[in-house]
Amino acid sequence: MTQNNQINVEGTTQSNWRAETISLHAGYDANEHNRSAALPIYQTASYLFDDASHGADLFNLAKEGYIYTRTGNPTLDILEKRLAALEGGVGAVTFATGMSAIDAAISTIAQSGDHILASKEIYGGTHNFFKEVLPARGITTEHFPIDDLAQLESLIKSNTKLIFIESISNPSTRVADIPKISRIAKQYGIVLIVDNTVASPVGINAIELGADILVHSLTKYIGGHGNTLGGVVIDSGRFNWQAYPEKYPTLSTPSQAYHGIVFNDYFKELAYIVKVRTSALRSSGAALSPHSAFLLAQGLETLSLRYERISDNALKIVNFLNTHEKVKSVNHPSLNAHPDHAIATQYLKYKGAPGIISFELNASSHQISAFYNHLNLFLRLVNIGDNKSLAAIPAQTTHRQLNEAELKLAGISPGLVRLSIGIEHADDLIDDLKQAFAHAFIEAPSKSFAKVV
Ligand SMILES: Cc1ncc(COP(=O)(O)O)c(C=O)c1O
């Protein structure tokens, strides 16, 4: 602390800080920003060169510095440092959305002729990306059930470049056994990419458990306010790219865009994440805006508090749904009956309780729609991780492009309802569910009654 104010101007990330502290302070030195206590928004497209050689050095990647906000910006940089510190990574690159982060994480290492293994239980948008976009680039994907690691191993081929999983799947809430999947990936020298969106950095330490690369949709728990899109790729720095030069040629062969630099030789453990920025981000142009970075960083400040409250609320709502006569089944890893309860108990923090709950009703499709239509407090929309509680019917919305067989494999029945629990009072949320149930299962009016009205 300095003598004349209360802000931390002395350093950046302290290695012993806990998640709560990292979320507020990591990556920021107020002395470098006119002693501004709050994160400044650098609303600029470009940055000045000292002279011609400075510009050339920056473009040659010979000097560190900002060139143009599409590839880097000080506001984004602080958010990136904070997220990398929170997840225990060596570096991070933010993106305009979670989907563009997923695209970049994959396209940095997978090329035409390559093969990907992805779990079946993933977000519908990611599923579509594997099914529609990657084949057009000559990349094929095969899916395995998240709990069938023998099948995962049997599907590995010589051209398999990466395994993609969600630590907690959206919406089926399957919990991946990251250490076991990581062991298989390591045995075959394959990168493990984990989408940690639903767990959030405070729900699961995915890198500690064995993930090589993480992606997040920042739109969800990290932003937390349902008002800003964003994504991030975080590199653990642990994958030994140099050991597999033929498998990952984008990092081991001279880069035409950067005067023959070999990323592995030049950037060592940072090779992958520098390539994400200087190739995928530079070319896709899917940069996060500085104002969005500010809003997401503001959300991040309260992530731990919000996640704790969300977990507590989720447990109460799971308990309510699980004992309701009209509910056929509830998917939530806190339940003994959940197939991944033991894994969740071992690896999930905050009582093993993520904020996503999905459930099926003993009801006709008409009654399911009536239940959904009568929700007042739960917002009817497609998003997760908002402070406000949300409800969606995935088969009709987020996973609409999947055919019947794919829906079944992803654990999504036509009447599955997904709730994203927020930070309201749990009793108010339960009251809202109660009145929606009452409307959905109301006795049909008798004919004589119908006549009178
Ligand atoms: C698990 C998961 N990953 C990625 C995404 C994509 O994120 P975005 O909407 O920010 O592109 C989503 C969106 O719902 C998601 O749920």
C-alpha cells in the first residue's frame, strides 16, 4: 500500500493470492495507469510507434507492445492476466464471444486432414461447429460418451490432434473425470481442451486436474450480468509442443506471416498462446471490445460471491424439484442418483453445486409449455450464468439443430427444462416454480363450467 491511498500500486499478481483476491487485483499496477483505482477503458484502435524501427520491431514480434486493438489492448490485457492467474495458466487471449474463442483454440492446432475427439455432452453451438464448420475445413470430429473412456481411447487415430470436453456439460450437467481423460491424452501425446464455462474458474480447477488448454464463454458466470458477450482461451503452458513437432506443425514450422519465426523455438512455453493471438485472433478479427472487457472484469470481481450464492440456491431448488410429484427426473451432480456424483464430490468446489439444473416433467408437451409459459421470475431466454434466474427448453432452442439421435446422445429429451439459477432469494424462485406447476397441472375445466364462462 502507498501512504496516501488505499489502492494496491505495488505489484501485480501475487503467487499466494486466492481466487477471490485474484479476481479483484491480479494483472493491474495502478502506477502504469495514472494511478487510476478502477480499470481504465482504453478506447483506441491503434497505438503510436516511437519511430519506424519501433513499428518494424513490433510487427516482427521482436518487441512487446500494442499495435492495433484487434490483436491487443491494455484493458483486455489486464482481464487476460486476471483470468490466466485465476485458472493457473501462463497466458490468455480474450475474444468477442465464447464461440470465437473455441474456434481459435482449435484452429490454432487443427488443420485439414486432422481428427478431433469431442464428448457427446456439449453445448449445442459447439456441436454445430464440429458438425458443420470444421468438416468444410477438412477436419473431422467423432464423439464419445463422457464416461466411456474405453471408447475414447479406441477412437484415437494417428491424426487425432485434440480432445474437447466440457468440465460440466450444458445442459445435461455431466461432470468430466478430467484427470482420467488427461492421462489418456498424455499417453497419446494429444492436447486436452476443456470448456470450463459452466463450472467457472471457481467451480473447478481444470488446469490443476490436467487440462492443457481452457476455453470459457465469458458471457456466462464470469461476466455474470447477462449484458456482455466474451470468450477466452487460456494456456496451461504444460503441453510439450516441442515433443510433437510433426503432429503440431503450426507451432514447429516457420511462420510465413512472421518472417519465418518458428513459434516453438521463439516463444517456448508461450508458443501456443502467442499463436492464438498473432494468427487466430489477428485473422478472425473476433476481438473483444475494451468496453466489454471493462464490464466483464467488473463481473469477475464478484464471481466467487455470486457462485457461492448460486450454489446455495441451486441446492435448495434441486431439493424442491427432486421431491415434486410432477417431476420425473432431475439432473444435478449434487444428487446421489446423478451418474457423476462421485466425480463431482471429488472435484467440484462449493458443495459440488453448479448453477445449472435440468429436469424432466411427468407431463404432456402441452403441460410442459404451460409450465414454461407461466414462469414469472425465471426469465424465458437462452443464456446461462446470469445473476437473474433463467429457464430454457434446450431441444426447442439451443440444441434445435440436433437430430433425434444426437439429442438422445447429448442427454436431451424433448421436454427437458434447463434452469440457470441466479442470486435471487431461493424462496422466491421456489414460489415461482410452484405457481408455474399449479398453472400447468390445473384441472381442465368441466364442460358445464366452460359453458357458464
Ligand atoms: C458451455 C458453453 N460454451 C460455449 C458457449 C458459447 O459462448 P458464447 O455465447 O459467448 O459464444 C456457450 C453458450 O451458451 C456455452 O454454454
